[in-house]
Amino acid sequence: MDFRNLLLRLTFGIVLAGLSLVVLRSRLLAKYTSLTPRRFDQLYLIVFISSHVVLSFVAFFILHQKPHADLPAFYMPEAHSVLNGLVPYRDFRSSYAPLNSYLDALLLRMHDSPMTIIAFQIVCDIASVPFWMGFLRRYIPETTVRKAALLFMLQPLVLWETCLDGKNNACISLLLAITLYAIARREILSGLSYGLSLVVVKILPLMFLPALFFGARNRAIWLASALALPILVYGAFLLHGVDVTEPLRVEGNMSTSGNLPYFLSAVIGHTIPVRLLNGICLLGIAAAVVISIWAQRRAQSCPQRLWSLALSILFLLFTLLVLSKKSFSSYLGMSFFPLCAFTAVKSQGARNAIAYVYALMSCVMLPAESFWFWPMHNATGVQLHERFLSGDPNSIIMLGSQALLLFCYTWFMSCLLRELLNSKPEGLLQPE
């Protein structure tokens, strides 16, 4: 079963990465560009919904695939604990937001099956599309929005981890899409949506707070709205004697593959001190925050400000993926639509190496993460180093996949940094 899962992930990634490259290297057909935005959205959503339903049906009812990763390991057990009257952080450990297990428990109360949570995440993924497209249409041309939408539809990581694994990043994607869509016009809705992600999913989007704060038109109203739900929910848990810092401790004690600390440890064969790694990660994120704020304050028009805000979210996320000792490619699912838009914009010129790097990353992410679980069995960097020196073929594949993944991450980081520092970005709508 583990081998088949790995093979399916690899095949799925290769096929969709190839199709994505075709989309990036070719012009949209005239019949797609001539459609009105409303008609395009209708047709797109029909195909988008159908692809999700068909993929889930084929995976679970024809191939008899089983949910992997967080859904059976964490979502289901924590939801059942809540249904049995237990309280997160106090009665059982959890690395998610306070209400995450209550949300899953509500879903399981309707029908106690992993498919219920998967169906909910699929609905979130579908619901996010109109908000992402509405946000993008405020600063990039319609043809670029449509190319980005096609890339998102073909993104293997998002499709697999939403339709097969039921990862909760789809829920964050919906709430973040609403946050960005409403940030320039409806600050209260934007702030509430962002705050909701911090109390019902996970604390990870907290790193976007400074960038979103400076992206809001009325910052005071946005900040008050964003903090209202977290203060209310976390405060209620504190009043009942629950330690709400447990998710930070749980996450802080974990290490994964797919990041620079893991790769360096595998190369040198030594464990790098945790305090040093945490310090470097915090400094890197702090630097990314400063750059994102500076880029937004320098923007001279509304399209430039929104573009800088979207790039800031991506730059912060890639910084975390590279520098944090605990990071997964699935985190990109929170904001993959803006990444598709960035790729579509930057692949329009004669020098469009980004199209190939995007395809390579799309191909590598799914199998690389799965390969660490099996056949590597969560090997540490030091263990990978030892197995590599012993000539283990799996360790050679593992080290190569990590190198490719980090190459793609750092490539996008450098592209995003150059664009944030660019005072005259190209490919955007001209201000009216």
C-alpha cells in the first residue's frame, strides 16, 4: 500500500506538472480569452468541481485508496476525543487551533467517516476560487488570471492533499482568500476571516499578520476585527485553566524533511542545535516581514499595493519552508492561487525559466514528502547521512529529492524578493 501510494503520487505529479508546463508555454485559446469573466467563471467552476469529485471517486471507490497523513493520525482521533467530552490541550495534545477539533467533531457528528472531512475540505477549496479570482482581477489582466486559474486546477499538491488526504490547508485557503479579497473594501469582514483561521484551523497564518495589517486601508479597524475572535476564544480557554501555548510547544519539538536544516544535517552528518535553528528561522521571518512592509509602503498604486501584499504572503511562506526545521510542502496549499498568478505573470517574457522550475516543483513535492514517511520511515538528517555513506539507494533518492525541493524553494524565494524590491513591476493593471 505504501509503495502504491508513493507511485501514484509520483505519476500524478509528473502528469499534472507536464500539463502545467503546457499551459505556461502556450497561449490561451481564443475561445477562452473571448469569454466574458462571468461565463469563464461558470465554465471553470463546473470543470473544477467535476475534477475534484471525479478524482475522489476514482481514488476511493475504484483504486480503493486510503486517506493518509494527518486525517487518520490527528484529525479523526482528536475529533473523537472531543465527542467523548475531552478538551484540547488539557485532556489531549494538539498542534492545531482551539476549535479545530470541535469543527471536525461537528462534521463527524453528521457522519462518522474520514470522507466527511474530505468532503468539507473539497467544499472549502471550491468556495475559495471566486474569492481568489476576484482578488487577482484587481491587479493583473484577465488573461493572466485565467492562466493562473488553469494552473491552480492542475496543481497536483492541492488536488491530492485536498481530495485524497483532506488536509485543512484548504480551509485556510478559503479564509485567507476572503481576507485578501475584502481587505481593501471591507476591513471588518477581512479581519474576522483572518481571525477565524487562527481559532478554527491552526496558528501558522499568524506570520502573515504584519503584512496584512499594512495592506489594509483602515488598519485600526482591520486589526481590531482580526484580533476579536482570537482574544475571545483563546481567552475563554485561558479562563478555564487551559494552556493555549501547547500547539507552539508541540510544533517546536517536531522536525521534518523538506527544509534547509534537514538537508544540512544530512550533508554534514551532525545534529544542528535547536536554539540556533530557531534563532535563524525567526531572524529570517523577521527580515521577510520588514521587506514585505517596505515593499507595500513603497507601492504607488492600488494594483501595486495588492501585488506587493500577495507577494509578501508568498515570500513569508517560502522563508518558513526553507528555514524552519518543521515544514511541509502542503503549507503552500494555503496560498497556491497567488503562487500560480505570480508564475503566470513572470512566465510571459522571453526568459521564462520560472515555468520549468514551477513544473519541477509540482512534480517533486508530492513524492518527496511521501518518500520521507516510506521507505525512509521519518529518518533524521543524521540517519540519512549514515545510510547515504553505507550506499543505501533509498538514501540517495531521498537526498536528491531534498536538493531539488530546496532548489525550487530558493528559486521562488529569490524571484519573489527581486519582485518585491522592484519599484516598477510589469504585468499589472494600470491604475485608473
